[in-house]
Amino acid sequence: MIQGNDGNDSLRGGTDNDELIAGEGDDLLFGDEGDDLLAGAEGNDVLLGGDGDDDMVGGEGDDSLGGGDGVDTMLGGAGTDALLGGKRAMTLIGGGAGNDQLSGGEGDDELHGDGTDVAAAEQGDDALDGDGGNDRLFGFGGNDALNGGSGEDLLYGDDGDDTLIGGADNDSLFGGAGDDVLDGGSGIDSLVGGDGFDILTGGESNDTLDGGAGNDVLTGGGGDDYILAGDGDDTITGGDGADTLIGGGGDDIIDGGAGNDIIDGGGGHDQYVWNAGSGNDRIRGLDQGDAIVKFGADVNKADLFVWKFGNDLVIERRNGNSVTHLVIENFGASTSAMGAFEFADGTRWTAADVLAVLNTGLNSDDVIPGYLIDETIVGHAGNDELHGGGGNDALDGGAGHDRLYGEQGNDTLSAGDDDDYVYGGDGDDVITGGAGNDILTGGTGNNTYVFGRGDGVDEITLESSTDRLEMSVGIDASQLSMARSGDDLLI
């Protein structure tokens, strides 16, 4: 054993297995070739293990520990220490109580820091444990395992297939290149997967997950999470809470989970999962064709009702006192991008099937709005109100006292056999009043009114356009008489 004194000493061990004890000064301890024990004591000491498998303890001062060529174990002690692992595999480095800087070196290292530490693993497959404090852990090369522990930590995996665990408090995790596993733990965490096929799990708070490039698996967990999958064919699960899920490029599978979620698949042919336990979700951003909504096995066709709301599609699920809604935003303008609605039993509803249901009235007083596309809307029995919306639409009021509004586009409007009201709106419309005493107004555009034998007493109101009255087959000019009544023409 070599013991230092009160001054600033230099102690060297030699070829045997030596014990070097520093004393009270700022000492330099060099173990040299044996399997040595180096202890720093009270001063700001420098401990160098040299060759051999050495054990080094920094003591109370702000110490610097270097591992050398052996399989070394280091404990920084109470001060603010700097620890460098050396070349051999499985160098163990412990930060101790101070705010330390730990560098693993070339081997497969384990780094443990108790204070507010900075740990860099360098090369090799390393394990970094921040323990308490607000730590910064860097994996660099190799397949590393980083555990932040308690405190608000920064974990950076860099190259390699890394595992990053944030632990308690609010952490930031960056996977870097490679196929990484990131788990935020408790706290409000930020997880960025980077390149590679990554697995990201948010935890129970309001987390932010960014998958980056690659085919990633992202799970928000509890809390109101923001999940951006990025490019690649990703699997996204929101979990509990009101989440925002964005698929990005690629063919994604997106399940909002419980809570009222906002879902945007982005580019690609995406699948949206909606179960009985899902909340009131909104799907937006249908960018490309063949998007599919997949209903879970606990969603029955008999429990679903569909209707239009503006240009959106609303799917309502009723089960006892439970009512939830799935809204497909801008469905009316993006039906070509909506491939199908699939049930667990194999049943498929195409977008055309849904439109047929939406645009067909029951034998009751229906109000059916139109989308911004070309549609056929049929009222059937009942006093119906039909709106064409945008597009070149065909409206058929059927039986009952109906009100038909063509709105935009070049529409074909057929009122039916009762006393109806028809307004063409914009565009060049074709209006047939049918039987009954009808009130017909073409609106703007060059409109055509079709009148047949037995159609009743109809009233046509002209606006600022060039309209024409077309008599159906079986009526010729010799059968018509005309008279003036004020500014009106009677035929």
C-alpha cells in the first residue's frame, strides 16, 4: 500500500497489485501494470489505472479518473468528477454524488450517474444509467441502453440499435440512426425516433412522438398526445386521451384509441381503426385513394347510422345509452380517396354505397343535403327537402310536397306528383314539375322547364337568364293558347 501525505503527491504502483491512497492534497495516482486499487480522498485528484483491472474511487474532491487498458471499475465520489473508461470491454463507471462527466471509451461500458451528469458511451454496446438528477446521456456508436432515471433527462442514442428509457419527469429522447426502442416513462416527454424502424411509447402524460423515417410503431399511452409518424408504413395507436395523430407519407395503420382524437393519415393508402371503445374521432386529410376505415369486432352494422353534416360524413354508433361519432371531414369532396368501410365479418361498404344511403330518403319527411360532387338524391315518400350542393346533381322528390334546391352546378330536378317547390340555383338546370301545382324557379343560368300533359297548374319565375319551355311528347303548338295577365304570360 502506498499512502499519500498532506501535500500534493504523485503515487505510482509498479508491476504488482497495488493499493494507492491519496491523502489530503491534490494528488496524482498511477496504478501502472497490476490490478490496482486507487482511492483519491479529500483533494482534487487524478487517478490513472494503467494496465490491469483496476478499481478507482475519486473521493470527496473534483477528481479525474482514467481507466487505461484493463477492465476497470470507477466511482467518482462526492465531487464534480470526470471519468474516462479506457479500451477494454465492460468498464464500469459510477458517477457518485456529484455532477459528473462520464465517458465510456472503446469497450462495452456501464455508466451510472447519481447527480446531474453528462455521460457519453463512445464506442461499444454500452449501458448508461442516469439515476437521479437532470442527466445528458449519449450512446454514440454501438447498440446502447440508456436509462435516464429520475430528473429531466436528455438521451441521445446516435448510431446503433439503441434502447432509451426516460424514467420519471419530463425527458427528451432522440434515437438517431438504427432501429431504436424509446420509452418516455412518466412525465411530459418528447420522443424522436430518427432513421430506422423504431418503437416509441409515450407513457401516461401529454407526450410528443415523432417517428421520423422508417416503418415505425408509435403508441401514445395515457394523456393527450401529439404523434407524427413521418415517412414509412407506420402503426400508430393514440391510447387514452384526446390525441392528434398524423401519419405522414406511407401506408399507415392508425387507431386513435379511447378519447376524442384528430387523425390525419397524410399521404399513402391508410387504414383507420374504430372500435366500440373509441371516442368521438375526426379523420381529415384524405390525400390519396383507397383509404379504409376498419370497424372492430365489437362494432355492429345495426348500431351505425350515417348522415351528412356540411361536406363531412358522420357515422354514429348507438349502443344503449352510449353514443359515439366518427366524422370523415370533407368526405363529399374526397369520395375517390375513400376506398371502403370494412367490418370484422368481411362486409364492405364502398364510398358509393354510403352515398346511396345518404342520398335516399325514407318514407318520411327527409332533409338531404348534397356534397360538392355529382350526386343522385331521391326523396321517396314524405314531404322532403333536397339540396344538390356542388356538382351536377339529379334530384327526384318522389311522392309528397317536396322542396328541391339544385344550388351549384347544372342540375336535373324532378319534383314528383304533388304540389312542389323547385329552385334551380346556379348553372343551366333542367326542371320538371310533374303532376301537381308547382312553383318553379330556375335561378341563374340558361334553364329548361319541361311541361307535360297532366302536369297541373305550374308557376314559373324567370330571373336574369335565357330560359326555355319545353313541351313533352304529345303536345304541339296547335293545342296551346297564350294570354297576358299584367307582366305574366299564361299558357
